[in-house]
Amino acid sequence: MTTREDRPTADAAPAARPWWSDAVFYQVYPRSFSDSDGDGVGDLGGVIDRLGYLELLGVDAIWLSPVMRSPMADHGYDVSDPRDIDPLFGDLATMDTLIAEAHARGIRVTMDLVPNHTSDQHPWFLEALAAGAGSSARERYLFRDGRGPDGAEPPNNWPSVFGGPAWTRITEPDGSPGQWYLHIFAAEQPDLNWDNPEVFDDLETTLRFWLHRGVDGFRIDVAHGMAKPEGLPDHDWDTNALLRNGDDDPRFNNPAVHEIHRGIRAVMNQYPHAMSVGEIWVRDNERFGEYIRPDELHLGFNFRLAETPFEANAVRAAIENSLDAVARVGGTPTWTLSNHDVEREVTRYGAGARGTARARAMALVELALPGASFIYNGAELGLPNVDLPDAVLQDPVWERSGHTERGRDGCRVPLPWEGTLPPFGFSTEPDTWLPIPAEWADLTVEAQLEDVDSTLSLYRAALELRATLPECSGDEIDWYGSPPGCFAFRRRGGLICVLNATDAPIQLPPGTAVLSSLPLVDGLLPADSAAWLV
């Protein structure tokens, strides 16, 4: 494999083409990546220890899920101090070391930003509880009087994304039943009032704090949230799927959110090396495109590939839809097959050998497409979801749904690194925060590293070719005519990607095969596989 020496370092002069426009980001879920201090939970020291692995893999940047100070009610997405590192993960000095050492290897570092809400242990919220109704402290959040006799009913009928009501009633300082506060997620995550200018001022301080430390950008959690409709009206909830929302959901995608993003972009523009990518669960392409206009987010997560079954027509439709969504505003497409909130692709495509084969094929499809790609830690190892025992589940969705929804823990199990028994080098502590299944012995980094047929080797080869082949260029694709159940597209630079989602081998189009997700058989592309040609 070639080295990364020909790639620019993180502090190099900006290129004519933004670095993020075709970057491969690797999502590090810190709790589950690598544990350096033996407490069974991954940490920043573990990320530092594994930077050599990430360099070998060939990624351009890492995205750190939240490492800011937090009581961990939602594993870091309930932030009590956005300008400090939680002791569970390390400290500011450790973060500074991570940034410096990653940059020295040509790897940029982006962080999760959580602007929709804070922790209920944030100093602002504690001040609001103590200050009483009508106080300026409460104006930073969405406190409201209840409805009905003695205000005993919630202010509106909104549910929480995590299950149960989106309102919690507090006890006032004098001990009487008091106001209610809004929390679109868990009760430990009170929503901020973005009509209050103090809220943006504090976010700007947070942005500058991390950007001055050398962070290369932010993934903005719930980027389609924050703004709420005037009056917080009731809604006719025909459906309310946990962890999902529709485009007409009043909790999200309100027009005022764009003014917030314009404010964020104005700050980001003062740091030309940095970028922002938003978590945007918006289906309508025109409305999605509004978030990535030139004065708002640099990138927007498009989740269509992560929601699409392994069917050629469905995958092609998802690709065409995603390209259309960004073309409307001259934006850059993004691609991902999984993250910390969705079922891993190996399981989603059918589990077992067939699920693995299909996940490998889709990895080549994703990495052949123009734009930025995001790899969730462990996808490069072909990890499946884990069916965990009820007793170990920690996702707040499990409790708030009354144990009817198992939540997201199954895709967050710690990574296996080496050895033949759990915890496979993840930690010196055998009881990791979520148990690692013994059957992952064949999926460790150690077991796959020298196996040329492994999923890890496939990812390494794909990332190397993506970075070095001149054919892997061009912002548009052209579709080939293909047999039913298949598709082929060509990057304008010349790379051809073919997907065979049928049950039988197919003939490849003219060209030289440079990579395939399964070995070719007599020049034919096997079922459930993909190939690159030049």
C-alpha cells in the first residue's frame, strides 16, 4: 500500500478545491473505539493509540462523536460544558495531543456539536430551575405553563423522539408543581430557546474555542432542529416513529433554522480550513438543499443510502435523488451506509455471509461516487449488529419506550482489535461497557490485516485507489445500460462502478477491473458484488 505522504497536511495552504469536497471521513464513536486506561470505555487516548491504524486505512479525517463534558444520559449528546472534555474520555491536553498527532499524519479532526439542547446538569438549566417562572434564566430554554386544571397537562401534544411526552414538569423552588420544559429528546436534554440571542452568543464562543485549538470542523447534531414554530402549536400525529420525523413535523425543519445556520457559517468563514456538516433528516430535496446554500452548511448528511435495501433500482434511485438534492444549490453530495444511530449494513442487508457480501459491494458503490464519504467505525471490519441481552441495554430509547424499542446499542458495541477472546484488545478490562461477542474473533483488525480477501483489505484498497487513480474524479456520473437487477455508472474521470444485485454472475462492461468486492469468476462479476473498472 502507498503512504499518505503525497496528501496535504491539515495546516497546508488551502487548495483550489476544498479538502472536504471529496474527503473520506471516519466516524469514531469514542466509547467503542479503543480504551487506553482500562475502564472498559473507549477514550481519546485510545484514538491517539490507533492513529496509525487510521493512517493505514487511508482516511482523510475523523469525526469524533461527542467528547465534551456530559452526565452521559445519552452517551454525550447531553452536554453540560461544551468547552471542556469529559473526564471519561480524557482532558483538554489529551484533545490537543490528538489534534496535533492526527495533523502530523495528514488526518483532520472534526467534532460533534450539539446546539439543539443542553444537559439538564448544564449551569444554565440549573440556574433556570432555581430562578423561577418569568426569569431571564428560563428564557434560555422553552419553559411554559401547563394546560388544564392547575397546569397539570403538558403545554402541547408533542411527543419525544425517544418515546413518551416531549415535556417534563418541574417542581418550583418553593416546592409547588411548576412549569413544564420542552425536550424533543430525553428529559435530561432540555431544548434551548434559539429566539434568545444569548444562546447563539454562547455557541459562537464554543465554535471559536475549538477552532482556535485546531479543530477542522463540526458535525452539527440535529441541524434541522433548534428553531421552533411560534406558539408551539399542537400537531395531528398520524404517525410518530421513534428516532424519525416527517417533513411536516413541527419539532423540526422550521424556516427560522436557516438564520441560525447563516450565523454559524459567518463564524466558520473566518476559519477557511474548517467545515461543517449537518445531520438533516429532511426528505424533500428542495428543502434539504436550503441547508447547503453557499451561506449555510458546507455539507449535509443525506441518509438515503443508509435507508435503502440492497436492490439495484432502489440504490440507483437513492443515488440519483441525492445528487439531485445538492445539484439544485451547487452543493457537494455526501454518502454513508451507517452510523451510530442506524443498524449496521451487514445486518440490514441480510446478515451472515450474504449480508457481508452485499455490504462489501455497497462499500465500493459508496466510495466510487463523487463527493464526501463517511465510514462508521467497524464498517471496514464487516461488523454486524449485535443482539444484546436486555440487561445490558443503555440507550435511553429502551427505557422511554417502555422496553418496546431496543434502541441503538446493537450498532455501538466496541471494536475488536486483536487476540482470540473478548475484549479483543479493545481494553484490559474484560467487562466492557457493552459486551463484545466471542464470535467476532475472525473479525478483529489483527485477523483481517494480512488477509487480502478480508473486508478490511477491501476498504484499504478502495481508499488507496480513490486517492491515487486519476479516473476517480469528476463531479458527475453517467449511467450505463445494464441487465435487470444491476447498474453501472461512470465517473467523468473514467472510473466505472458496476453493481450486481442479482442471484447470478454477469458480464462486465469493457474495461480493466482494478477492484472487486468478490473475486471474479472467469471474468464474470458474481452475485451480490460490485467492481471498479478503468
